[in-house]
Amino acid sequence: MINELQPTEFDCAVIGGGPAGSTVAALVAASGMRTLLIERDRMPRFHVGESLMPETYWIFKRLGVMDQLRKSTFVHKVGVQFVGPSGRQFQPFHFKQHDPRECSQTWHVDRDVFDKMLFDNAVAKGATGLDDTRVLDVALRKEGSHELRVQHSNSREDLMTARVVVDATGQQAFLANRLNLKIDNPKLHKAAIWGYFRGAQRNSSDDAELTTILHTEEKRCWFWYIPLRDDRMSVGLVGDHQDLLRGNGPIEAVFEDQRKRCPGLLSRLEQSQLIGKLQVAKDFSYTTKQHAGDGWVLVGDAFGFIDPVYSSGVFLALKSAELAADSIIAGLRQGDTRAEVLGRWTAEYNAGVLLFRKMVDAFYTNEFSFAEFIKEHPEHQRNLTDLLIGRAFATGADQIFQDLDPALERSLR
């Protein structure tokens, strides 16, 4: 546990100590507000989602963690490589060729180390940080502060109050589930089976590492291939829930069967060995029908999750947290924490998320090819690379869809 002796009254209580929660807590605490950050697991703890988008750079600068990231031993990520169902490698997207600034490079991170860095940063900014602590219940009051009943690692329970409660609990979606706000995406009933491999094929020392996305032969599934430090490779299989998990045998057999159906992956894993066991996530694509209420707000995966294909998860966690923090700070200073104040950022945020969602829909349309689309519309190459970098909130980010939407419709006829 961190900071074991705690006050019980706070301006803002953040449930969940991942990237979203730690970002909200750091920014709100830095503004001078009494801030509580609660994480149910002991930090550091495991989490999947290692590949970052370059656009995280600006939020890292605001949080003051860029020097730590520069000095880290995380593997540098400089682009994205797509591999087709035949094993053909398409022209990679090298971000620095698109934008030579430092902000075009990012990292493949070990999430236990990365998340703890952000958690500790929030504490350093003034937040009261509690790990290995469970939130047992939240009582949302119509007037006054909300109440949180928490249980520490020694089983002691405390009652804490906060004027604003932030749900940053990821796909656990603590508040969102209790308030019945989650809406599953019927088009993306996906599941993932993933693990870590040692001895997998990597780029030579002269070549920087990329996030690689590999289709299987029938394009029914795809694999992520993310290089990590210490000769480890994160490899994950994503496909329809019914194809991967419903009566198709042990997950090891399903993973191996699909690996054999992925020509681009066979040679890459030929000399590798699995570290530990494969893991599963299922039915992870959803949104929420309400994102903020009087004295509460959702951020990160508790707000919604699209799909891992474009590595947007951590970026959207950070972005939603930054926008929410600014609204929380303004609301607390004004003494107005109504839903319309705490949630005034959500329309702008949803507009950017929509662009990622449309990219994901295009990726899962087997009849559509981004490579063929760019051949026909080379003027959108820059816009497409911007979206892969994460620039979905910039002016003009949606221009590509003036031609992509009609092309997608034609591919389905």
C-alpha cells in the first residue's frame, strides 16, 4: 500500500490506477485539488496493450514523464507494418518519414513498468495513491459528496467521500456496469488469445522495430506482433468470438491452428518458445450510452473500447483522461460538478473516436483494401498516416473519409 495513513475527504476520487486513472489523478492533483487514486491490484501489475501511438507524446509532455521515457529501456516504435493473407508485406508506415519531429517516435512498453511510472507520477503530483485496495461500493448522492467504501489489503474498510468520482477501471467498467451504461458493438464481437514468446524473429540491429499486423489466409483473423525488451515478443490472435472460443477446443489448439493459417507469422515464430501460458480476452468492443453524470465521469476503457488493431487503447485512455481532467478542474473551481460540466468534452472526444472506429470497420471488411484505396487516392496517404499516428482530433482528420466511405460501400456491393 502507498501512503497508508489517509484523509477521508477528497475533491476527486479516481477508481483505477491504469494510464487513464493515473493521468486524471496527476492533472487534477497538480491543480491543487485533493485527489485520491485507487488501484485494486498491487503495483506494478500485469496488463496487455504494449504498443503506443506517437500522439501520446503531447500528453506525456504535459504529465512531465518524457525524460523518464527517453531514459527507459523500452523498445522504440517507429512505424507500422501490415502483412497480407499471402504473407506479402505491404509498404510500412515509417512515422519519421512522415514527420521528422521527436513526437513521431514512441515505444513498445512493458505495461507493468509503464503503468507504475504513471501511477507514481500522480502521487508525485500530490495525489493520494492507494494500490492493493478495492472499492467495494460507491453511493452516488444527489447532493453533496459521493461516498466510497474501500477495503485495504489488511481487510480494513474505510468510508471516503469525493465531490467527483472518476471511473477509470478499464474493461471492468465499475460504475458503467453498475449504472447499466455499456452497449456492446454487435459488429465487433471479437476475442483475443495472446502470449509472450522468446526467440521470435526481430529486425536486425540496423532496423528499428515496428508494430506488425498480420492477416490469416481467410482474413477471418489477424495477429499482432509487438517486440518488447529482453528478447520478448507479444503475439496476439484476434477474431470473431464464435470462431475462437465457442466449442473450438483448448485455446492453445485454436492459437496454433490459426498460426498455421498465417503465412506471415510462421517464419517469424519458427525458432520461438512460448513464455508461460496463453491468455484470453473476449467481447471487448463496446461503448457507453452516458459518459458523465452529476459528480461522476467515465474515462479510458470504462468509457468504451474499440479494437486493438490500431493500438489506440492507451492513447484514447490518455486523451479522454486529459480532457476529463480539465473539465473536472474547471467544475471544482466553479463549484459546479453537474453532468453537463463534467461531460462537456465528450462530444469532441467521440468525434475523434468515430474516425478510429471507421478505420476499424474498414479493416474488418474483407472486400476492402487500404493498399488499393491509397493507389487510387494517393492524396490521402498523409491523412491515413496521421490517423495511424493518432491525430484523430486535429482539424481535417476526417478528410480521408470523403473518399473512403464511398469506396467501402462499393466494395460491399
